[in-house]
Amino acid sequence: MIEAVLSVSGLALVAGLGLGFAARKFQIEANPIVDKLEQSLPSANCGNCGFPGCRPYADAMASGGAPINLCPPGGKATMEALAAILGVSPVAMEEEEGPKVAFVVEENCIGCTACIKACPVDAIIGANKQSHTVVTDICIGCKACVEPCPVDCIEMRLVPKTLYSWSWAKPGGEHATLH
């Protein structure tokens, strides 16, 4: 019994050392700019920017092949962070009126579950042949659920102001002072 444990342990040690050596020998250095860009993105991997995920979008931005304003879930704040990392001036987003979330018009919903399957963050709840609804606190506004809907019952609406989402405007300008 002890011989079996020792032989398996020895085999695991040799395999671990081999994998450790291979990891160091064949390591590929990543572009640090791409890593910073990817960390600034919301990691939704929704594909709304036209790329299959956030990492390919970050690669394209770092190489100059994509503009910095293609991420609706990230919004204006993310676009400004990307501009600061790349050292370019911020550009206008497509929708400036504010962040949007999906809304299901429940009277028109047929319960096909196509939107549930398309949602990258599981913000849509419902069952087969039942009306669905969107949890607005989870929805990132990626629009991935809009196109698969066969009856066009999903709309993008501005994020509703509630007691929990409302906040004071931040002080700024020349009259702001700190005490």
C-alpha cells in the first residue's frame, strides 16, 4: 500500500515539475495595454461591440483597429477610462441620454425563452410558454436579447430612477470647496 502511494506521489511530482518547466519555457508575454483595457471593460462578453468578447475588443483597440466608444454596457465612464489608457481624446457615445436596460412588454411575450438563452448575465426570468421579465438591477444593457425575440416584445428603456438608484449630483466647478 505504501509503495503505491509513494509511486503515485512520485509520478505526480515529476508531472508537476514538467508542467511547471513547460509553463515557464513556453510562456507568451501579453501586451500590458490589452490587459489594462480588458480590466476597464465590464466583462460582459455580450458581443454588442461587434467582437466575440471583451478580450478581442481590447486587442482591436490596442492595435488601433476599433474605436473606444463601442461598449454600451460600459457607457460613457468606461469609454473615458479607455481613452485615458490609450491616450486619445474621448468621443461621443451613440446614446448620450443615459444608460438603458431591456424591458419586456409582457402582453406581447409568447414565452419562447430565446431572450433568456441570449442574455449573458441571466437578467431575464421566466419559463417556457410563460411571460418573461427583466431584473433591471442585473441587466447591463447589452441588447443581446432584442434581436432573438421573434415577436419584438423587448425594448431598451432608460434606467428608471428609484430610491436606490438616485443619487445627488457631484459637486464640481469653481464653487466647490472641501472642508
